[in-house]
Amino acid sequence: MFKNIMSLDEAIHSHALPAIETFPCPFKATSSGSGIIRIVFPEFTCVCPRTGYPDFAGITVCYLPGNVCVELKSWKLYLNSFRMIGAFHEAVTSFLFETLEKLLAPRWLVVVGDFFPRGNVDTTVIFESNGTRPGGADLLIGHLPPRCREFSG
């Protein structure tokens, strides 16, 4: 690992990541599955564990809350703490999904890591909870077009 860069495993085991706060969900669950919350964090950064170069991504979270919701300032500080953590795209997106799933116990959750191209490779990683998507979820998730140029023949 490079100087001043901590691996994701080291960050987890040394408790280097700040706490994510929650608050009671202000509305009751409905049978229609409405009340989906979308949080977009367009300036996520972590570090490639192989090269030490920064990776940039948009992190999108959509969830149908159970009893609690994520407090946004703590979520922002949590995501900002990844700036000097070395993690592969797939690993960091999976970790964010698992962390929110454990913390929030939502009725439904999707986490999207939409990483900017490097070396003309565009990576998008999506983790979604099991079960049926609630009504309106597709409107919030939308289509994720590639960030790099596509060539047509």
C-alpha cells in the first residue's frame, strides 16, 4: 500500500470511518411502497489500491425506510472519509450497501457506484436488496449512461 493510503480493511478494523447517524422515519410504511428516499453524492473519491491514483464516482442510494432514515450530514462526512482509502470499485460499493443495510434495516435498498472512466474504462456497480422493487423506484434510479464516449458502427 502507498504512503498515507489506508486499505478499506484497515479503515474498518481501526474504526477510522466516522459514525453514520440515523433518525426515526417521519412517516409510516404504506402498502403501496411509496416514500422512497434518494440520496445522490456526486463527488465521492477513494484511491485505487493498485496505482494510488484517485477514483471519482457518484454514489446514489435509494431506499424505502423501515424505522429509521440516514442523517445526511453524517452520511456526507462518512463518504468524505474515503478520500485516502484504497479500495476497488466493487469492494467499496458492496461495503456501502452492506453498511446501510445493517444500519437502516430498510424495506428495500439500492446503492449505485457510478465511477468516472479511467483509461477509457467506465465502471458502474449496483447492489440491490432482494424482493420486489417498490413503485416509483425506477423513476429515481433511471438509466445510467456511460460516462465515456461510445462508438457506433
